[in-house]
Amino acid sequence: MLTDKLASIEQHYFDLEQRLADPEVIRAQEEYHKLSKEHAELTPLIQGYRRYSSLIKQLTETQALLREEPDEALKDLAREEIQLLKEQIANQEEELRLLLLPTDPNDEKNVLLEIRAGTGGEEAALFAADLFRMYTRLAERRGWKMEVLSHSATGLGGLKEIIASISGDRVYSQLKFESGTHRVQRIPVTESGGRIHTSAVTVAILPEAEEVEVQINPEDLRVDVFRSSGPGGQSVNTTDSAVRLTHLPTGLVVSCQDEKSQHKNKAKALKVLRARLLDLKQQEQQAQISQERKSQVGTGDRSERIRTYNYPQGRLTDHRIGLTLYRLEAILDGDLEEVIQSLISHYRTQALQKSS
């Protein structure tokens, strides 16, 4: 029963408060930090439960008043109050069920953003650059820090591929539903006939992995160094500073050449490799979970066509949730708030239906 579960959590919350007041725990900084974090995470749920308990108490008292009150006018007021309280209790109960849903352990993490041009040649590469600008502008709006780790440009200013790290407050929780195939419909700048083309770009959002989560054995790595090159193959560096890492057990290959320092390129490549290994590990775990559970998680298959950007109509459509917005220019300038919140609400509602 919901109230039994919440009462048990409230008791645990009370025990946490007692422990946090213990001088020995305060001196043990690591334990104190861990307990403080758990306390902070439970606070919204406990506050919601206490509001819920208060509403239940008010309802019980008002129902008793209705039974005992002889005055009909006061009875009518009591009936109105009871109806209002029942609505508030139902809303509060739904909020509590949402707060009780299991959280994604990656939600607090920073991410690696990977954008790759797909079908459509140069036009796909140009759209990849547009998407990267969109996420850059979003990061600026949110106060997140973005750092390019690796990129491969085309002669016309497009991007064959770009990998960037984004760090800030709960970045993964906001961007995790961006993974998938993004389709664009527009007249390419390279097209003289004025025909609308359809191109595709893939986006991957990977939670950044800590060293303790993914340990890489140096013996499992092959490190190759080579000379950096720019668009069209021209050399941009006269030293062998570019680094290619091959993870022998999985066959994963990561190259970084944006820095002039071989050491910095290797460090960036290791960051990308760790994130991909963690992603691989999580994909393997999800493959063992039933299809029903997968639909609850709702992380979005990367091969799935998730969104269409239609330039002639100024329209964005997210196919997963049937969302259509006619303000494409603002969205491409980083105003993704409505899209992100609609996706979060959709998958939360889906998870709530599955858990009830």
C-alpha cells in the first residue's frame, strides 16, 4: 500500500536526520556527505507525503463535521470542502507516485554528445553542423560548459562527425532523449534546381563514465599516433600529435586530433572511449531485460527516426510523442525547452502507467 511504503521511507528519513546530527558522523566527512546526499534526495518525497497526510487529516475532520452538523448551509460548505480536498488528495497522490518512480542513475551525469552525418552527403554534413550549433546554443542558455573533443569538417563548413563533452547540472536527464536519427527536409544550398531533399544525421548522448565505473587495462589498448589533417586532407600539424586508440577486446576505435599536444589528445580519446564502453555495458544489460521493461525506460533506440525538421513549413515533429511545433527557427537557436519537457513528461507518464 502507498501509505505504508511512504511511512517506512519517512522513518528512514528520520533515522538519517538522527545520524546526520551525530558528532562522529559529522567528523567522518565521506559518510556525512553520502548521508546528506541521500537526505536531500528524499526531502521532496517526504515533504509531499507530509502534505498528503495533512490533506487526509483535513478530509477526515471535515467528513466528521458533515455528519454532526445540523445546519444545512454549513453542511453545503462542508460538502464543497470535501470535494476540493478529494481533488487535492488525488493530485498529491499522483505526484507522490511520480516521486517514487526509480530514478535513472545516469541523470546526474555530464554527457558526451556525438553527431554524425548520415544519408545525404554534403547536405547531411551541413545539417550536422546546424544541430551542433543548436545544442551549443542550448548549453549557453542553460549555463552548461561545452568542450569539443574531436571533429571532422568538410570543405563547405559541414561536419562529418563531431564529439563534444557537455557538463553542468543534470545534463544527461535533460538530453538523454535526443539520441536517434534526426531527419531534415529542405532545399540544400548545393542544389540549384530548388528541390526539397531529405537527409539524416544521427545523434548519440552518452553519459560520461568515471574511471571507477570503467577501468581500462593498458594491455587492452593499442595506441597509434599520426599527423593531424584538416578538410580535404591537408596537414594542419607538422608533428605526430593525433592519437588513435583501439580497444582490443571490443574493437572500439577512437581518434582525437584537435589538440596540438599528443598527451591532451590521448586524454580526450580515453574520455570518449570510457563513455562508449559504459554505453556498451548498459546496452548489454538492457538486452537482458524484457521488452516491457525497455518501454518503461524509454531511452530511445539510436537507429530510430525520432524527429523531422521541415524548413519550408518551419515545422519540427517529434515522432515518438506526436509533438509538432511551428517555430523551427527558435528551436534551432537552442530554444528546446518545450521539446525536452514534453519528452520527459511523456516517458514519466508511461513509467507511471506501467508501475500502477
